[in-house]
Amino acid sequence: MCTLAATLVVLATAGAAWAATGTVSSSGSDEFGQLGNGAGGSTRTFVAVAGLTGVTQIDGGREHAVALRSDGTVWAWGHNIYGQIGDGTKTNRQSPVQVSGLTGVVAVETGHYSSMALKGDGTVWAWGWNKFGTLGDGTTTNRSVPVKVSGLADVVAIAGARDHALALRRDGTVWAWGDNEFGNLGTGNTTNHLTPVQVRGLANVVAIAGGRDHSLAVRSDGTVWAWGWNRYGQIGDGTKTNRLTPVQVSGLAGVTRISAGISNVVDIGNGRLHSLAIESDGSLWTWGLNSTGQLGDGTTTNRRVPVRIAGISGAFGVGGGVNYSVVLHA
């Protein structure tokens, strides 16, 4: 997810490797220290997050942020009432502090008030708010230091959402845990799960994304599948019916990237109630809520099936925010 109250961006020094020189800047509200500049106070221009270099990935929750450095350590700052900073306290942090006990990390993600990390050994770790089992440790106890997500191994990708989370295993299966009010977990029911359960009917998956209460997956054949909340058409199957198991998104083929709540150094932002996809020809497709024109189709009409966005070509990175979208393209 991307932070609701502030914006984060990774910057690379010209002529140098990103992994060696990546710094982070932020702008917006700083009520809980989420700008990470150590000084406090909101700003309408980007300011440097204090003391971070070598950053390769960032992600933002509601009012906190996490960063992955090239040495495999994780750093966090901002709101910490539920332990989402991961430093063993519930103290808000105005500048980055190292998350306790994590090394060898290759990816980070956030939820609303939680954080998650994927280690190079294929295990997943989580910390912060746990009311719905978002941390996947079999409890509903908030955690101020990372705990291992139960029963997961050989994971190659993770995706954070509001109160649920997803993991993609090397065998192409998708696993989910946490809040399941609208079928977010793809299990065929609306029962919350405190540990990971396999999403039904999905195989050969190569990419995953999590939105507010819906989820997306891309299969190796380039088709997109979605499940969960569908009030605004964000599932993309032509209906407004919530889906408790994955259904194929209409009219898409050859998809290479998706967004419904992920952000990293290529995919920036989080789509809460809309979805985005890029096909192999670089075309951009969007669907779901369009109240502020976030679908980019020149209207404010919600779309129940994907629409191709005119004027975008060569797209290679995409993300949706809270009522906005961003795309990287040639």
C-alpha cells in the first residue's frame, strides 16, 4: 500500500547504481512522523527522509513507511501505536529506525497498520496490527517486532492490502490470510483466517496484488484473475457481485504488470477501489471506481470491465493510489 497522508519516492544519484545510492524523499502530512525527516511539520514539497541511503524499495501504510536497503535490512518510521514500526516499542518515530531482527530481506510491503517482509530464504515475516489475523501468526495479538508468518515456505513474492495479505509460492500457488469480509482471501467463504490458506482454483501464477478488500493475480498465460469486493467493478468481470473465489478479468491478455495495492521502486502507489494492468505491448488498462477520474479514461464513470487508456504507450510500471493512478512509460 501507499501512505494515505504522505507521498514517498525513491531517488537515484545520476551515474551511480540505484542499489548503492537510493535515497528517499517525502511530502505531505507529518502528524505521526511519517515524513521521516526528523524535524516534524507537514510540507508541500519533497524533503529528504533522514539518514537513509542504499534504498532499493519502499512502501507506505496508512501513516507509516518502510524501506528496504541493499544490505537486506529494513527501516521504518511514522505511526507506531500498533507496533507497525517493528522496533519493539509503540513510540512514533520521526526518522527511520531499524526493524528488529530482520536480515536478508528481499521485499517489503505494508498494510493499513501493519508491515511485512520477504526474506531470501522464502519465509515471510510480519508485524503491527493483527485484529483480523493480518500477521498470519495464528493469533490476533499485535506485534511490535516481526513474527514469522505460519506455514509459508518457498515464497517468491508478497502483496500487502488493507487488512489481508497475499504470498506467491515458487510452485505458482497463491496463499492469503487476514480479513475476509468480502471474499478477499479467495477461499469460497467470508471467514477470516489467522494463518495462510491457499486461494482456490489458481495455478501458474506469476504476479499478485492486493487492494483495499480485493485481490489480483496474473497467470503465466497473461490472464488476470480477481476476487473479493466488487461494489465499484474493481473485479473487472462486468458485474458488481463480490467474488469469493477468483474469476477471470474480462478482455485482458498478455498482461505483465498489475496493481491493486502494491508499491515498490517500479510500481508506485496503491489502488484501493480500482485496478490497473499493463499488457505486453505497453498498453494500460484500468477498471473500477472512477469518482475522481482515477481510471484516466477522460470520464468519472465507474468501469466494470477494463478500458484501454488512450495516449499511453510503452508502459512498464503502474500503480493506483487513493483516488489517483500513476504510470511509468516511455
